[in-house]
Amino acid sequence: MSVGIVVQLAVDCIAAASLYALVGLAVSLAFSGSGTYHLAIGQVAIAGALVASAAVQGGWPLWIGVIAGLTLGALLSAAAERGLVAPASSSPLLAAVLLIAAAVVLREALQGVFPRSAYAFPTVGGTLQVAGGLVHVADLVTIAVVAAVAVAGALTLRITSLGAALRITAASPSMAERIGVDTGAMRALAFGVGGALATAAALLGAGRFPLAAAGGVTLALRGIAAAAAAGPRAPQRVVLPALIIAAVEVVGGYFLGGGGEALSDIAAVGLIAMAVWR
């Protein structure tokens, strides 16, 4: 295998891992306040991405489409927390089941509005030749955007009062309430931000995953696996399991073609199983 191919596969792997880590971060953020895995995250992301696609295809500027999609993803996710997760806060299992049910209902609704097998969304075109290998500019953009989001998120959590409120809500809700933090609002905010992050991942990955009403399963599975393997309250650790899933996908795809996707899903399921049994 030439150096160029290694570079090509490495960049592809990091870009894919960035998407899975972003969804994993969304899942971890939602879990930190509620103790419930956001199992509707894939459909929420696809709903936002489809609205963004519809806005752009309807002639609106790209930035308006992106804002509309991110806003819808955030609102749907926050509404799921307030309407489903919060009332079932004493039973995380029931909350998870309700989220799955909501995802099914949302998928059916989306299929009625967006019946086609795939919808387009603009991606960055072009390739660069690096050491004899071809690197997609879209992959570099994905890596840069996710890195910027991660840095901004880390700074927000560490140096702002809002970040402090989120952290204390995750660590000790009772203590947070005693010092005047609205923990309900913080949980809804965590879910809302998670929905926006997952929608961003779906938009950045539009060239990898079809934007379709039923298209959120794969991205959600791999993101949830990254969060579960890292430990749902340790969002900073999602990178390694995301890299493992992406490496299996990219390297497997290089040697086996379409078989890389199946291997990646198997790796994701394996990581979830390991998280359950540890």
C-alpha cells in the first residue's frame, strides 16, 4: 500500500470519525442531565437535515437552510426531553422506549412529507493530491468544523456560567437546585444542543449518508456506540471509539468494497455490547 493511499484512507477515517464523535457528543450531552440515551437522535438529525435541504432546494441561501435545520433539530430534541423524558425521569428504560416510539412516529411523518429515497444538500467539492493520494476537500471541511465545535463546546462548559450550570446539573441535580439552577431548563438545553449537533453531523455527512426519511439509523447507531463505549458521562472520550468504528468502515471498504459498511455496524454493535457488560 503506497503512502498516498495511506494518507487518503487516514483522512477519510478521521472525517468519518468526526461525524460519529459529533453524534456521540450529542448523545453524551443529553445523557449527562437525564440519565437516558437519546435513542431518537438519528431521526431528529434527519428531520433537521431534510428541512435544511428543502430550504436550499427551494431557493433560500445555504446559511438560512443550515440555521433552519439546526433550529428544528434543537427544538425537536428539546421537546422530546420535556414531553417524554422528563415525565419518565424515574424510569430511564421507559424514557428510552418513549424516545424510540417518537423516532418511529417522526420517521413516518417525514416519509409522508419527504417520500423520495434521497434528497440533495450542497457539499464542498474538489480533491487535493497529497503524497500521491486523493483527499476530498469535504473531508477536510468536516474535520475542521467538528474540531471547532469541540473546542467551542469545551470552552463553553469550562469558562461560562451556563457551562457551570450544565456541569453541576449533570453531577448533582439536587445540589444544582439548592443553589438556584433550573435543572429542567438545563436538561432541555442539553437535549436541544444535542439535537443541533446531530443535525450538523447529518448535514456535514450528506455526501456519505443519504438524506432520506429513514436515513438516520446508521449515523445514530455509530454515534450511540461511540458514546456508550466512552461512557455516557465522558463526552471527551468519544473520539477513540469513533475512530475504531470509522477505521473498520474505511479500511474494510478499501479491501471489501461495500462490506466495510456492514463491518462498521458490527463494530458499533460490539462496542455497545462491551459497554453493557463492563
